[in-house]
Amino acid sequence: MYFRSILVSSALFLGTNLSADQAKKEFVLPSSVLEIEGDLEYGEYLASDCQTCHRSDNKNEGIPGINGREITEIVYALHEYKNKYRENEVMQMMAGGLGDEEIAALASYFASLQ
């Protein structure tokens, strides 16, 4: 079974917009990826790279806050960058080196923050 990303909220997440061509296509992830339970401690360990740009106070000053976002939203965003579905060279590079377990851990960690 596949899940669909919500294009409207997904398009604005992490400060980038989808191109017109991308907005017409749906990005899908297998349910097995979405079912991975992320390890909070591992996510906290990995988060320092993210927190270099994404502010801990969640203010959006060109780069939106990610604390408290839904796990699924974060997982989709990172996979979309990893697969170059979203345009942002820095995020594509950062997400490109992450595996499914690491993405799940980061999503769980950031979702747990308020």
C-alpha cells in the first residue's frame, strides 16, 4: 500500500516550493517506510546537522522551524529531498546521505519537540 503526500502543506515545508511539474505528480512512499519506528535518542544524536540551519525556537527566518511537525510530514519531506523531488541543493545533499532508519529517527525526534 502506498501513501500520498499532501502536496499543499508538503510544498511549503522546509522553505521550498515544488515546481509546476512536480506539483502535478504525486510523491509516494511504500507503507513499509512510513511504518519504521524512529529511535528518539538516535534522532537527537543526528539532529545537530539539522539544527545548524533550523532554529530551535522554531522561528522562520528564511528557513522554517521543524520542531513539533508531524512525523509523516517530516518523513515525506526528507524523502522528497533525497529523491530530488524537491529543489534545494543543501537539503538534497543533507537528505541524500540519510537512510530510512535515520530519516525515521530524525522525524520522531523533531516531532517530539515543541
